[in-house]
Amino acid sequence: MFIVFALAAAVLYGSADFLGGAATRQSRALSVASLSVPAGAVVMLLAAVLAGGSVPTAGLGWAVAAGATGAVGLIVFYNGLAAGPMSVVAPVSALMSTVLPVGVAVASGERLSARVYAGVVACLVAIVLVSLERGTVQGRTRDHHAALRGVGYGIAAGALFGVFFVFLRYAGSSGVFWPVGVARLAACVVVLAAAVLARARPAWREAGGRVLVAAVASGVLDASANLFYVLATRAGLFGIAVVLTSLYPGITVLLARLVLRERMHTVQRIGLLLAAAGVVLVTL
């Protein structure tokens, strides 16, 4: 069952990134985040209240640290989507956010079979292939400097997301969804404080109602993805759950193909097939 939860998280994360990326092309990253993060917090708190349980105290510090780290990572990620190619920022951040948690999982004693390791490697390679642009495949990106900026933003955001996943794991499982709800509240404080200090204007004043809808929808989908991710890590192995969740760039690319009519190149199709093969190897 945890495989289903992890793949659902990947679909939701990819959809959230697609909407967030579209919004940041028309408004400042902080303006978008100041809408998406609070919208996600509402979803998180509703889920925590409906699921029941009391607010945990033992892992409260880890939850707050997770939220603050995730908020900074989201701001860096949104800036990356605005400054560099989405197809560079997304896969680099996905890889970075996977390596650290998987390393922690292996160090903490999780042992996998050779077949599962092969599936994990296939998924990691697929993350890269599915997000490559044609210019990157041919070795001549349309904007070399933009691509380099995208790599830098992707590394920074991915490292912060990886720390977020690890901290959230240490926040514990008491109170059902309360740890992730507390984390999102901490993220709200960080993002709104940064927006006030930077004097970021509300996104809808900069770019209209469509950006408002995209930003709020992105926050709701991202929060829903966090809920499914938590369910996945509690129902199965932490390392595998992180790897499957990190397949989200494939969803972003598919949405770009379906909604924006962007062409999907051969190497991206190979990446999607490889991702499917990796999922099969992991789930058998």
C-alpha cells in the first residue's frame, strides 16, 4: 500500500510544481509562496484535526525545523523555476532531495535486495532523463548561463528538501498528521516573514487572478502530497518511499506536454519507460 501512497505523492508534487512554476514566471517567488504555503497549511491542519490525536511534544522541535527548512527550500526552488529552465531545476532538486534521505535510511539499517536497488537506480536515472531538454541532450543548451543557474538553484533547493524529509521523519508519528501540520505552520511563519521583509506585493496584484488560482492550487496539491508522503513512510521503507516520491518531475513534464503542448523528446520517453520499470522492480 505504501507504493500507492508514494506514487500519489509524486503525482501531487509534480502537479504542484507545474502550477507553481507557471505562477513564478509571472510573479515574484515570495509573492507566490506567501499564497501557496498558507493555503497548504489550511489543508494540513484540517487533515490533522479530522484524523484526530493530540499535538506531539516529543518531536515538536524536529517538526518546526522541518517546516523552516522546507520553506527556505521552496523559496529557493521557486526562484530557480523563474531564473532557470524548469527541466533543469526540477530533476537536479529531485536527485538532491533523494540522495540524503536514502543515505540516512541505509545508515539507519534499512537493507534492500539487489532487485530493489536496481529499481532505485532506474528511478534515479529516469528522473534525469525524463526532464532533459533537447538542447541539453545535444550538449548545447539554448541558454548556457540559465542552465547553470538552474543547476545551482536545483542543488540548493534539493539539499534543503532532503533535510526536510529527514527532519520530518524524526518528528515522529504521534498525532497522525500533526507533525506535518506543525511543520507547515512553521513554514508559514518563515515565508510570510520573508515576504514582509522583502516587501513582496501580493501575487494577484502583480499578475492577476490566474496567478492567484495557480498559487493557491499549488499549495493545496503540495500539502496533499506531503500527507501521502507521510502515509508512505509510515506504511513502508523510508528510503524506497523517498525514491518513488521523487519521480515527480515526470508528472511536471507530462503536464507541460498535455497542457502547454510542449514536445516530448525521445530521451524523455525513454526516461518515462525507465521510471515504470524501476517502479515494477521496487514493487515486485
